[in-house]
Amino acid sequence: MLTGEQVRSQSLMSIDYGTHATKIAFIGKSGRAQPVTHDDGRTSIPTAIYFDSKGKYYVGAEALNMGVLDPQNLIQNAKRLMGSDKILYADNNGKEWHAHEIAQICMELAKAATEKETGLIHRYAVVSVPANYTDKQKEDTIKAAKQAGFEEVDLIHEPTAAMFAYCANTERTVPDGIRLVCDVGGGTTDVSQVTKSGNRFEVIATNGVSKLGGMDFTKVIVDEVITRFESKTGQKISHESHPEVYADLWRRAEESKFRLNRSESVKIPVVTDDHKELVAFSQDDMRHVCATLLEQIIACLKKTLDDAQISLDDVIELIPIGGGSQLFCVLEALEKFYGKPLAKGDALHCVSLGAALKGWESKGHVQVDEGTILPSRGLLLRDVTAHALGLRALNAQGKEVFTTVLAKSVPMPSKITKEFMLSEEGVTDAVVEILQGEKGQDVDTCLSLGSFELTGLEPRYGEPHRIMVEFNIDTNGLLTATAFDPIGGQSADLQLHYNKSGQPSLEGENE
Ligand SMILES: Nc1ncnc2c1ncn2[C@@H]1O[C@H](COP(=O)(O)OP(=O)(O)OP(=O)(O)O)[C@@H](O)[C@H]1O
Ligand SMILES: [Mg+2]
């Protein structure tokens, strides 16, 4: 129970809302970021929610236990669907649950656990997000945190946070130079390339693969074991046909990843009503079934080096972060790619620790107990955008193209204005569709972030009708866009209507 004095004291905390587990941190009295320890002694909460038949929900380890006998009512990996409108679960009270509401429940628990540990009220949270999250995914993350009770929320890219903690949350002297951080989590993989120069930390490039993490390594084991079981017994197993057998196999495959880090081979039991089999699975099998996943991780590292136009020889450390990076074959692949021994960080907590440090630096101070406020350490962290943002437009040949307005890897915050011409004469309104992609990407494969309409334009004939489009990216990487007619004065701000595509009607001047 908090005292009246404590209720008045406020501070910041951080949340690494993970696909697999949620890690939280705060700034301790020692002036270091530290993880929150939960009642069960753990420093992470499984990101899982179980709903009972009365519609009551349970979070974390308790949810996982209850879900063993009833996997259909257990929700896991909800982070992968952040930003989508998909209904993940309908409970018995008629409530439909979306990914951001699952996140909200986890963040409420994180807030309560931190306040219990620190005796302070935490109204400001820095929440980490995958580097390549879209605008909508970032907005949903902020929404979840606000609904969980935080009044102020900032975001930080996960690999950037990890590198910040690796360099700045330690007693040891960390040399200046360029580092690569590779965060293979439970469901996402992110890479940041960062330069440290004294107290300045500047991200040069960042990339991510949104659906690649520890759960994908578990899945390839599950798939392979099911194939072998079927070839021995003739029985087919799937998530739909045998939900409990599948859930049990998933848990065993998950454990097997840890055992394979130490043993050359493991045996995985598969038990159905008709058959019992022990399926042998070796380290070589693992290397074989996850070859494509490993290639994707290495491709992400190479792309980040290319984006930054930096050679691997200039990288002084490659730091594997995130639980998924600790799998023996991921470490092998990373070391082979780097050609030198890998650095060792706190793979599980680095992200939440770095996010707490960012909060401290952003505010310029932090309250660590009722009477103590620590001033900022004067660290400067500058991150960059993970995507190019632009418009659907027509090029000189009349072909629809993705026209970049804000390039990839620009510092956040950034603002840019670009001029376009309407493609037809006498037009009174124009629809601007905002796209996210890579420079030169086929327009139809870019992600449509939404569209907005500029109306009431004065029709113009015999002269180009110029329209200015301004993109503004804030420190959290969120986009605000404005279009205006510099002569007529009409303007429109971006009201994102996600997944709705507008009619292209602008012509890119520079294409
Ligand atoms: N020592 C280990 N060896 C192999 N796999 C591991 C190890 N430790 C953790 N993992 C795997 O790492 C994953 C969880 O990692 P982590 O907690 O970093 O993910 P997360 O932060 O929840 O996910 P994300 O960052 O993708 O949202 C799980 O798939 C787990 O099986
Ligand atoms: Mg993570």
C-alpha cells in the first residue's frame, strides 16, 4: 500500500512489451537502470492472457499454466498483430479483444509491479517497439500504454535501446566506435547500427524483419516433428485437429531449443489417443530446418550495413540481443558472418534498461525515491527512421510510382516539404495517398498508410497546378502530413484511414 507521500512522488519506467515476454525497468537509486523483479522472482512476465469461462482474465505465468489444459482460451504472441483490426478473442461477456487491448492488460500489470517495487507512481513510460513498426503499430502501442494509465508515453526502437544500455548502463569503460546490435526476440528481429562518440549515440541505420523470432524457430521444430510422426504412424496432427496435442508439442519444442544449446540431440515425445512416439531431433536437424530463418537474419544485417554504407571491418562489436539470438545456431550464424567473437550483453533486459535510460535523458532528470532526484547524465541519443515515406504519384511517363518525400535513415525528428504538380487541368480536389516503402520499390507492394483529400481547389488551366506536401516525423517516429496549395491557400492535414487506399492524382515533379 502506498503512503500519501509516495502517492505524490512520480517517476518514469520503461516497458519492453515483447512477443514472448514483457520486461520492465526503472532507474534505481544507484543511477543505473534496473529490471523489476516480480512476486515469483522472475524479471519478465510471459506475454500471455488466459480467459476463463466467466470472461475473467489471467495474465503472465498464471495464464500460461491455466492454458495448458485449455489452449483455445489462451492468447499469446498478440504483439505480432499490433496495428491490425483483427479480433483475437471474443470472451463470454461479449467483449471482443484486439492486439492493443492485450498489450494494455500487460502494461497495466507492468505499471502495478513497478509501483510496488519502487513505491513511486509512474505516470511516464518509455515503451520499446520494433525498429520497423509502422505508424499505426506505433500509435496502437501509445494507445495501449495510455489506456494502461500512463499520462505521457515515448517510444524507442528496440535495438537502439539495447545498444544504449550496453554502452551506458555499465561501470566498464566502453570504447567509441561503430557497433551492430542484432535483436532476435520472440517474434521480431531488428538490427541497428550505432556510432558512439563520447556521450553521443547516433543510429546510422536500422532495419527489421517483423515476423522472425524465437517462435519461428519453435515452429520449424514443431513442423518437422509432426512430419516425422506422420511418416511413422500415418496420423496427421494440426493445431485445428488436435489443439491440446499441438499445444503440448509446442511447449516441448520450446524446451528443446534450450536443450539443443547444450546437447547434440534431444528426443521429443508426441502422444495422441492412438500413438506414442519419441521423435529424435539433433543440432544438425535444427541447422537444416532453420536455414532460411538464419539467412533472413544475416540479410537484415547486410542490408543495415549497406544502408549505412559501412564495411563490416569498421564494426567494432556485434552484439546479439534478445532471447532468440541465444539459440546455438543463431549465435553460430552471427559469429560466422562477423568473423570475430561476438560481444556479450544482457540479452534479455538490455532493451528495457535502455528504454529507461532514454526516459531519464529525455526528461533531464529522474526521481528515484521520495526525496531524491538525479540530474541527467548528459547523454545524447539520436535515432533514425526505418522506412522511406512518400506518395503514390505519376512519373513523367505517366506510370504510377512510389515517390519518396522523407528518405529512410533520416534523424527523428525531421521535417521536409516537397512540391508536386496535379496531373490534370481544372482539378478542384486531389487525393493524396501516403505510402511506406523502400526507394524504388514497386508502388503496389508498398504499404498504404492512408490517404487524405485536398478539396475546394481553384481550377487552373494552361499552367501547372502546384501542391506542396509536408511530412513531419516526431521523436517517436510518428508521421503528420499536410498538403497545401501555395497560391490558393487550401490545406489538409493527414487523417489516416488505415488500409483505405485513395485514388492517385498527383504527379511527382522529380520522378
Ligand atoms: N537461451 C536460449 N536459447 C534459445 N532460445 C531462447 C533462449 N532464451 C530465450 N529464447 C527464446 O527467445 C524468445 C524470447 O526472447 P525475448 O524475450 O527476447 O523475446 P520478446 O522480447 O518477447 O520478443 P520480441 O522482441 O520479438 O517482441 C523465445 O522464443 C525463447 O524461446
Ligand atoms: Mg524483445
